[in-house]
Amino acid sequence: MFPIIASERRIVNTLFQIFAILEYCLRIFVFIRRIACPAPVLG
């Protein structure tokens, strides 16, 4: 039972890191887009 919990925790941590990286890239993309075109962007 422990190995399953450990692997699930590892998968959750990996997914959390991936989502953190995606959010970081999304913020950079929105930041660059906001600089490129100052017009209001949906979202």
C-alpha cells in the first residue's frame, strides 16, 4: 500500500510542477502580449 501512495504522491508532485511551469509560461505570454498590443485582451 505504501508504494502506491508514494507513486501517487510523486505523480501529484510532477503534475503540480508541470502546472506551475505552464502557469509561469502563460504569465510570460500574457505579459509579452500586453506589451506588444496594449489593447484590452479577453481573459
